[in-house]
Amino acid sequence: MAKKIDPNELTVEEKLKALYELQQVDSKIDELRVLQGELPQEVKDMADIVEGLKTRLTNIEDDIKNCETHLSERRVEMENANANIGRYKEQQENVRNNREYDNLSKEIEYQQLTIELAQKKIKEFTSLLETRQADKAKTISDIEERTIDLNQKRAELNDILLETKEQTETLMLRASKLEAGIDERLLAAFKRVRKNARNGLAVVTVDRDACGGCHNKIPAQRQLDIRLRKKIIPCEYCGRILVDNELANEAKPVKIR
């Protein structure tokens, strides 16, 4: 069994090589994620739209049920009112005085008003019901269309994930092993710079006497110190860790199949 490397026992040169190789591995992982493009966000947005439409459909169906309930109640009111009118008219034929007749007439009038109001409500709820039924049909159609689009996008994303899964897992395992050989403080600094860098580069070479990240000029003496590999030297402008080109050429290449 191989002896586990203590990060504190590594020379500065070994640390720089480990950091540079880790940067190369992380950059390749970034490239694989770029292959997914905007698909993950598109899939999420489309899934949210479908869920929103399903919620809308539930609300519409609740409205339809309410309309149907109200219509049923108003029809019962009309039936009861008509029945009452018939009963009151029969009673009018057997009244003993004008007062009883007038009272029954008022009751009949009230029942007629009840019928008129029920008819008005039936008309309103019937119109609303037709509208909500049309809304339901449109929403169901929208859900079906959006679901087809969503499934297509998910299939595209799954194809890409399937293609890159093995490569990503291999690279992430390699990154994990490299991280285990870098002391925590240096690794934390690497991750912090990488997170804040627009292109995800935390370790760069000196290119044409300038930082390979921010392209600011590097003084000659500082370049000499970088080539000597005796200490970790960050760019004084962007904070990226600087390495010389020879070290970069010595590092193990990282490829995507």
C-alpha cells in the first residue's frame, strides 16, 4: 500500500505542480459543464412553467365546480319558488278575507323575485362556466404542448450528461486526489480565487511577461522568483497564483476524450 503523502512535506515546486494540475482538471470539468450550455436552466424554467400551468388548471377546475354548485343551488331555488307560488295560489282560492289574500300575493311576488334573481345568477354562472371550461381546455392543451417541449429538452440534457458522465466522474476523482495532497490553507486560497475569477482560473502562467489571468505586467525580478519555484507567488493585481511555462509543460496533461 502506497504511503499517503503529507501536504506539509511537499516542496514549493511540488505544491505548484499539484495546484497547476488541479487547475487543469477543474478547467476540463468546467468545459464539460459548458457542453450542457443553458439546457439545465431551460429545463428548470420549462418545468416551472408546466407546474404553474398545472396549478392554474387546478384553480380553474375548482372554479368550474363552484359554478356547477351555484347553478345547481339556483335551480333548486327556482323549483322551490315555483312550488311555493303554486301552493300560495291554491291557498288564495280559499282565503276568508282580503288581508289573507294580500299576504299571499306578497308571498307570491317575493317568490317571483326569487325566481328572477335565480335566473339572473344562472345566466351569470353559465357564462362564467363556459369561460372557465374554455380556459380549462386551453390550459390542458398548453400543458400537453409544454410537456412535449420539456421532455425533448430533458432528453437532450440526459444525452449530454450520459456522454460526459464517465469523463466527469474520472476528472472529479482525479481532482479529489490532487486536493488531498494540498494543504488546507493553500487549497482554500485556490478555491477562493477560482470562485471569484470570471474564467475560473486560479493558477496561470506568465505569458509574455504578463499575468496569464489579468494580463498585467509582471516585474522581471518577480518573474525570476516565479521560475525559481521557492515560494507561492500570487499576482499582485488579480490574486491568481503564478507559475512559469516550464512547470506548466512538465505538468501531466489533462484531456477530454
